[in-house]
Amino acid sequence: MPPSRRPRNALRLKWDRSLGLALFSAVALLAILGVVFAVALGTKEITKNASALHDADETLRASTVVRAQLALAAHTMAVDLEFGTNSSQPRAISLSEARQALADMEAGLRQLRESGHLSERLASSADHFVTHSQTIIDGLGESNLAPDALLALDQSFQDVSGALVDVRQEIALEVEQSDAWLGRIGDFSRFLVAFLIPLAVILVYRELLKRQQRQADLETRLDAARQLNQAREEFVANASHELRTPLTSIIGLSTLLSENPVIAENESANDLLSIIIGQSDDLARMVEDLLTTARLDSGALHFAFEDIDIQQAVTETIEPHLLSGEVFSADCEPGVVRADRLRLRQLIRNLLSNARKYGGSTIRIEGRTEGRTYVCSVIDDGPGVPQELEDRLFERFIHQGHQTATKESVGLGLSIVHALTEGMGGSISYRRVDGETHFEIRVPLSSEPEDGRIGHSAQRAA
């Protein structure tokens, strides 16, 4: 498998695993919710049927009480008529209890109707029973009871009691079915508990092991990357130190040769010496940039702040370039800044090198004070930076399309200028003014600038 496709496949595997866990969790949650809903529905149905069963029992009891009390009242009235006794008070009590039982029976029938358990047979037989009961109650109250009234009441009681027994059996069957349904739900719930809990424990344990393994792998990779980064920084620092020693000798000897009158009179030798000085200065700058970058990455770059005459710093910075025959001009107002002398010269040198490589043929340095800061600008008449690179101008190794935007350098100059300027409490900016490129660095002033101006200009040897 090509390396470029591995991250995508790894992401797909990770996504599939996450999707599987999400689906499993969703199914488990739906199963639990289904069980809870089924249990609640079954419990509600059992409660409803139990209440209907109670209503049927109460209705049957009330009808039995009505029949018994009316029969007792009719018997006492017949005894009084036969033997001339007076049982009006017990008969009144029986009639009162019959009326109360009849009201209870009608209430039970209403409850059965509301719960949907009042059959047509029960409704019809109940109407006949209530009608006969009311007829007997009225007859007993007037001591004028029809001879066949009790026989009609007994027949209607048999009908209503039979209908109520049938209703009770139907309700009891529904209760039994609901109870069986709840039993199956309980069996299924116990299965889910016995299955899901161990499975969930296994999955969680497996994910924890994987996470621990990934954590261990990440720590191993991080430690390896840290060691590699440390080795790289040590190599860059050691290589930079090793290169600086011969470069210092080359630059020093080249400078001495440039001051030799014999070399100065020889045009060819002077040109070759200018090339040596220029190339040595570029190489020294690259080595210094690499060393500075390594120190920035490791956090070992420290600043030695002091009061610096900006005119003197600019003079010391441009002198090597002037010796190599390059053309620069400097016009700086006097000022004393609070900065690191070595780093201030380095960032000015990097801006000059950047202008020489990518700018126009005319390069100048201008300096002025603005409030409590000193603004030092490196200006050239080149085409400037492409617009798509302006936002990333001070990043490392910037690219334009598929091409490196810094073809003739290591791509660290402007990023180092940005880091050094901010490290000294200043800032850097880029802008185009009247067809010219301006790189402006701002550093804090230490004291009020002194009078006087500095001006330098030189040209390449003809």
C-alpha cells in the first residue's frame, strides 16, 4: 500500500470502529428503552384489568345484596300480613340497604362501561334487574307487592350474575395474558442484563487496553522525536560552531588582503577578493542563522541588552558589504536604542541580504524616531513580495506554489528577523510605498537621540 494512502485508510478504520461502537450503543439504548416501555405498558394493562376485575366483583356483590335484602323485606311483609305482626322497622332497614346496594351496583356498571368491559348481555340483564328491583322497592313501600315480582327478580338476578361471571372470566384471562407478557419481558430483560453487561465490560476493557497501547506508542514516538530533535539541534549547533572558526579566518584574511596596496592595484585580484568577501559573508550569515534557529527551538537564545548607538550599529553592519563592492546608502537619524548589539546587527544584515537577493539594484537604509521607538527601514526598488506570500512572509521555508520562495538561501532569514525583533521588544512589518519595498523594524529607544546624522554610500569596484 502506498504511504500516501495509509493515513486515509487508518482514518477510515478509526471511523468504522467509532461508528460500530456508536451503533452498538444506540441498539443497546433502544433495547433498554423498549424493555422499559413494554414493562410500563404491561404494568398499566394489568392495573387496568385488576381495577375492572374489582369493579365486576363489587357489582356482583351489590346485586347479591340487593336480591337478599329485597327477599328479606318481602318475607317480613308476608309474615306481618299472615300473623298481624309489625316488622316495619327491620323492613325499612332492608329497603335502605337494598337501595344503597343498588346504587353501588349502578356505579360498578358505570366503571365497567368506562373500562370497556360492559358487554351487551350484561347491560341488558342489569337494566332488567334494576327495573325489577325498583318495582319491588316501590311495592314494599306501599305494602302492595305483586305475587310474581320476586320470581322475576330472581330470574333477572340469575341473568346479571351469569353475565358478571363471564365478564370476570374475560378480565381474569386478560390479566393472565398480561402477566405472561410481562414474564416474557422479564426473561428478555434478564437476558439483556446477562449479555450486555459482560459485553460492555469486555468492550470497555478492550478500549482501555487500546488507549493505553496508543498512549504508550505516542509516548515512545514523542520520546524518539524529542531525542531526534535534540540530536538535530546539537548537530546544527556543533556544525555551526565548527564552520564559524574557518569562516572567521577567511573573512579576516580577506579583509587584510583588501587593505594591501598591491592587491588594490590589481583589478583582477581585487574582483576575486570582493567575491571571496561577499560569499564568505553570505556563508557566515547562513551559519549564524542556523545556529540562531537551533537556539530558538531549544529556548537557549538569550539577549544581552545594552544601550546602542544606532548609527554605529548600522555602520558596523554595512562595512563588510561595502568592502565586497556592493552599493548601499544609509541615512539614519541619531538615536540610542535598548537592544542586543549582536542580534541587532544580525537582523539588519539579514534584511540587507534579503534585499540584495530578491530586491532591486538600489538599496538604502533609513532611520528615524517615532515616539519612544526607533524605526530602521531597509528599502529597495525591487518588485516586492507576491501578494499570496505576504501573510506568510515571516514564516520558515515559505513556498510559492510548488517552488520554494527562497531559492538561494536556507529560508530562515526573515523568520529569524521576526523572532529577534520580537525578542528585543520590537516589531517588524512589510509594505510597498511608491513602487519600493520597505522592511521596517521598530525597537524601543533607551534615551533621547543625539544631534547628527550618518550617511554612507559606496559602489562596486569598477
